Amino acid sequence: EEKKKEKDREDKEKAKEKESDETTLYHVLDLKRGAGEDAIKKGYRKLVLQWHPDKHPKDRDEAEEKIRSINNAYETLGNPIKREGYIQMLDAIERKKKN
């Protein structure tokens, strides 16, 4: 019983790590890491129009969640100071994974 709980916990942690790799803020905005300010702004605008809740009346909850994610990503990546801190954090995570 306890071994099963431990295995479940480990599986959840691995899934969370994989999910975090795939959900960087750059990924949310459909951008490659290191994209410039213009590309970030363009990607943001494109996705906001694409996922506007009024365009998805049947899936309004999903659209609102996507918009929140998009806005959160743009809030960080659209600000040069926050973006630099975010890049440093990603670099630190990569270094830790390699060691």
C-alpha cells in the first residue's frame, strides 16, 4: 500500500516536470525561446484574437483559461526586466537538470 502511494507520488512529479517543460511561457505564446519583443507582441495579439471567449461560445471556459495563460505569459515576456529574470530562471533549471 505504502509503496503504491510512493510510486504514484513519483509518477505525478515526473508528469509535472514534463508538463513544465512543455508549458514554458514561450510555448504558451507559440514562440521559440529567445524570441524578440516584436515576435512576442505579434504572437500575443494573434493568440488573443484566436482564443477570445466571444469566438468560442460553446467552449467559453476553455477559452477564458487559455486567455488567462496567454495574458500571464505576455505579462512576463512583454516586460524586458521580467523576461530577463525568467530566462535566467529557465537557464538555472536547465543547469540543475544536467547536474
